[in-house]
Amino acid sequence: MGHRYLLLILPEREENEELVQHFATKTPLPLSWRHGRIQLFSDHLSDVLPLPQGNGVIIGKLFRRHGYPEQVCQLKSDDAARFVPHPSQGLIDHYWGSYVAAFSDPDRVTILREPSGGMPCYYLSSRGVVAFTSDISLLIDAGLLTASVNWNAVGRTLYWHQLPPEETAIAGVSQLLGGCSLILEGSGIRRAENWSPWDYIASDRDNDPERRSEGLKNVIQTSISAWASCFPRALVGLSGGLDSSIVAICLANSSAKVTCLTLATDDPVGDERSYAGQVSRAIDAELIEGFYADDDIDLDQSVAAGFPIPSGKTHEHTYNKKVRAAAETSEADAFFVGAGGDNVFYLTHSVRPLLDRLRVEGWSSDLIRTARDICRITGANIWEVIWEAARISVRKVPGLPWKGAGDYLSREFVESERCRSPEHPWLRPDDTVPLGKKGHVAMILRALHHIEHRDKALAAPMISPLLSQPVIEFCLAIPSWWACEGGTDRAVARRAFADALPAPVLSRSGKGSPDGFVARFIARHRVAIAERLLEGNLARHGLLDRAAVESVLAPNARFELLDCPRVMALLDTEAWTKSWSAR
């Protein structure tokens, strides 16, 4: 379990001491820091960093952008200048990590969440108190929240699939998005955007591919070494794919004690043990092997239970159970994953890199080389690639479009959502942003949403180091066509670690998946799954397309592997609604 905190901004009045004592008796956390109207309760005192000026506090893990890669355990007087005159921007510009920060000025209070969103931050306003927390059960304990499900928000979470929402599915509770701050001034509250991915697209960095790869390697190694300074005993979820292998190798290079965990299914597509074994032997780390198992999965228990956003899939129970056991056996301080690597390294099968290169460099023989690279990755021929590029180039779509996912949702709900625009500050790029970079940012958004829910029963925190702020910023500045150079996906990252990865892992183009296991699980439990969905809360509140659900889960129906994640997401969301409705 990660850092738990409750941050309270009390009303603007002098008689607040009685209110402080009231909350101190209600929350299980100790009072860790206070300044004026700000009161912080936290269970990790070592991760509470007061600002040198005394008017602010940082909650979580903090690292300096420059210097030795280790956790900042104390902010000293020479740090003070970096927070003047704008502490939020100074923090983002000179530091990175996984944190939420609070700053107090004479006329306002500012709460900032760092760009990668590693530290959860949910908030509400109740009876003059504005409360921020990593765990909304603390809001309930404090008497600030009586939890009830916001059914329209549940549907929007399913429809605007993988888009991090500001509105949660618990009525009255919002999420402070990564890179944003909330400013409390007088009786008003407003949001500000302090970090935007679009600011890192245009760059004057070195345009030499070899030097850029070396730069990426250094950024990743430095970031992971910084994380290892906090967690010297690391459990790594190792598939043997490129991303998790990079994480494992960089942790080993940082002198962390590394234990690896890989899970397999009983079909070849889901069995990556041979690749994981090569990586674990290369770094001399123990490899724990496990198998996905039906018996680990509880249809009535949500993997996102306790979170205010339903964002899990029921089959993840078996993965989570194996991770908990391995973490206990290895005495791990943290569980590291390669999640987000496909996204930050821009694993794409689109023709957008070709259009980006045309836009930046104009017509040249290099365009043909990029077109052929795309052919090798996608299996399309050159004419198909050119035709697709021509088709996309004439479409003038403003902003960053986000496609809704109406599968198995009721027609009435889908029609109502189509009239709405998805909401997120990153969906409004300038019209000059290349198409490939729009796709790149969309992929990063999906990764950030994926890591938002974590297994609450896991004693160790889960770390996604490839989504660290310096890594994201560096990758955004890499031209999109470099990601497919040579006809291989994530080409810059592959080149960066070419001398460190086992050759079969480096050249591996396919990806393993538990989809076969999930499909067989659904087939074996069709009746039970159908019963829960067709007679459950989602159907009762008009969110499900009952006919579509009945059809896909009929006894002899055939369904595609692509249907499996959606069915599991619906099932987990149903369990999530019941967990909150029963309170």
C-alpha cells in the first residue's frame, strides 16, 4: 500500500483549533505538519518535506533534476530560491518524483499534483473544509463524505475509455489531474495547468539518432537509480518484453537487490518464461514463476475496490494475488513494472510518423525510407501506406480527438454522451502539433489512467519508472519517425539498450498476452457473468445494452479476443458499484 495522507484546508477564520482536534480524533493518521489553514495527516513521516520558507509542504517522493540520483529527504536553505516567486513552477522545473504539494500565501492556498500522477489526489469541499487525500476512506472516517455512486460518471468512465477523469464515480469527489493545481482564493476554487506535454514537442535537443538514444538511456537509468535509492529491494514484474526488461536491467545497474516475477498461461502466447529467464540470468536475479489461475478470481470482488474510479478488470485478481505472494517471499520494498513503456516509447502501427516527417522535412528520399519502415512493422505494402497517409492528411480534426467506446453500453446512454465533449486539459493542443505527437500524447494519457488504480492489498508500493516525468519529457521531444526507424517498433529505446539486453529480447517483435486465459475463463463462467451483468446495477441504471450482453454471453456464442477486456471491465465495474452501494 502506498503513502496515505489527508490534507485539509480549513476555513478562513481564527477559531480552527477545535476543528483540528475534531479531525485528529477521526483520522487514524498522525498530524504531520501544519501551517495556517493547512493541516496534514500522514502515515509516512519520512515522505513529508516542509519547504525551507515554512509556508509549504511536499507529500511523497522527491528527486532533483540534476545531481546524484537519490531521494531528497530534506529541503535546505539553498533550495529556497527555486520556489520563488512561483513555488509550483519552481517545483516542476527543478524537481520530479511522485508527490502532491501544498503552498500557502497570504491570500491563497495552492495544491499541486506532479505531472505523472504517481501520488493519488482526490478532493472534495464539505462544510467550509476542502480536503485532499490519497484514499477516500479517510474522507469517510473524517466525516466529510457519505459515499454514494454517481451513475452517470460510472457510464462516462466506461464510455470515455482510458481517459483520466476529473470527475470520479463517487458523488462529490473529484480528482486533481497530473500537472495541474487547485488554487483556493477567498471563497472560490479554480484549476490551473502547470505542466503540459505539448510544451516538450518542439525541442532544440541533438538530432543525431545515436546521441539521442544515449541520452534516453541516461535519462532512464538516472530515473530508475533515483527510485532504487528509495526501494533497495525491488520486485520486478518481468514479461521478457522490451519495457520490463529495461526496468530490470536498470535496477540491477543501480545496485538494487532485484527479484523478478513472471506469470504464464497454459498456451504459448501467454507463456513468456523463456524471455524472462534470459533477462533474469543476465542480471543474476532470482526469477519467480507463476501461473494465471481461475481459482484466484472472485467475480463479486472488484480489483478497484476502495478507489473512486472503476478502472480494473476482473481477471487481474490472479495477477495481483501472485504479486502479493512474491512481494512477501522476496521481502520487496516496492513492485516495479514496465507499464507505460509502449506509450512513452511510442509503439505505433500508424502512418502518422510518415506525415510528421513530411511536415517537418518536406519531400525527400527519407520519406520513402520511413514508409518502408512502416511497411515492415505493419505488414502493409507501400501503396497501402501511401493511401492511408493520403486519407489521414485530408482530415482536419482540431485538438486531440478521443473516441468513445460504446460497446455493450445502452444506446440511450451512448447517444447522450456523443453530445458531450471529453474533458481533459491535454485534449487542446495547438493546430501546429504533428499528428504523430498527438497520437503519442494520447498513448501517454492512456498509460496514466492505467496506473491510477493499484492493488490496495499489496503491502509494497507499485512503481512505474518509465512514466517518470524526465522520461516522458525526453521521449516527447524525439521525432515520431525515429520510433519506427529500421522497421522495428520503439526503435530509439531498442538502440539505447542494445548492448545490455539479451539478443532474443532485443529483437523480439511480438508481445505475450493472457487473453487466451481470459477467453477460456469467460467461456467457463458465461452463466455466472451474464447473471451478474444482466441482473446487476449497471443494467438497472440503464447503462448496459442488455441484448448485446446476452448475445455475447449466450451458451454457444462465439466471441472475439477483443471482447474479453471489455467484458472483464464491465464485470469489475459491476462489482465496484456493489462494493460502494453496500456501504
